Amino acid sequence: MTNPHSSSSSSHILFCAKSIGKKREDGTWLFRNVDLEVKDGVLTVTGPSGVGTPDQLGIPTWRSRVMYIPQRTATMEGSANDFLAVVRKFGTHKKKDTYDDPVQIALDWGVRPELWHSKWSTLSGGEMQRISLAIGCSFHPDILLLDEPTSALDEESCNKVEKTLMELNCIWVTHNHQQAERVSSGGTFHMRGGDNSSPSSLSGVVVDED
């Protein structure tokens, strides 16, 4: 994938969403009228808690080309290796011929190989987060949709993960504005709360820096 910090005049559109929205259970809009066009690089989405930034990531259904990594992976039975085996059985990934080794990716981030054999429930939040991210990266999706991907990591681990992810194409939700400035290659959008009379809006294009 394209290095988001390199100059390129031939960047192509990887992701496009038009007029998307999500309603609360009471019928009011969490956000609406969202238009989003993403080119090679890293787009960061910021905003206060509760305005629907993670929900922006859950809307796209372009599942064979886009992979969503939630902030917290649901508790599951078995080990990280079992989790990897399940993900590889998903219909959208069965046709893939090659994968990177997620164990090696995670090792570069400080996750010991033996932890892949441990019960998922015994792993720390940071270990779960890095393993989930490593699995996502290993599939070579066109775009990674990331919800607070480093929230459970210490500074050293965070820096290592950021360095890897900045080489990929990502839509990255974060409440950390300093992180947004570090990793974004061409755009940061700030979400605000919205209802029927005052919808939130996200509109723009991510471009490589000159």
C-alpha cells in the first residue's frame, strides 16, 4: 500500500460514502448527511465521546476490501490462534492466496509468540489490541477502519504500532488530537453531536501531503 507521507499526484479513490447516517433508538439522528472520499493515506476522525465516531466505521459493508478493528474485541473462547483461524474462514477472506504472518507483525510490537497459544481471556487489553491489529494487517485490506487502535498501549508499544499503521491506508478514529496530528497524512475531521435539527457532518477528501 502507498506510504501516506510520500508525494503522489496519481492517488486514487479507495473509499467513497455518500449521504450516510445513523439514527438513535428514539428516532433522532446520531449523525446524517455524511459524505466521505478517501485516497491513499491515513484519515483521522476525532470527536468527543458519544457523538458516533465509531459508528462511522461500522456502516460500510465493503467487507472484502475493508477491515474494521474495534477498540475492544469481544471476549471469546479459545486462543488467539483460534481467533485467527475463525477470521480466515470468513467468506470474504477465503479467496485470499497470501497473508503476512500476524505472529511476526505482533512480535515487532512486543507480543511474544507463545501468547498466541494462551486463552484469549487471559490476555491483557494491550495484548488483545495488538493481536487483533496484527491479524487485520496480515490480510492486506485496501483500508483498515480503526477505532482507538492504541488506547490500551503504553507509549513504546503505541509508537511501534503507529509506525506500522502509518504505512497503510486507514480511517482512524481517535480522541487523542496529538495522535491525530502525528499519524494523519492529509486530513483530520472533527465529529460533533447531531440531531434532526442540527446533524453532524463529515465531508472531504484525504490527499497526500506535497
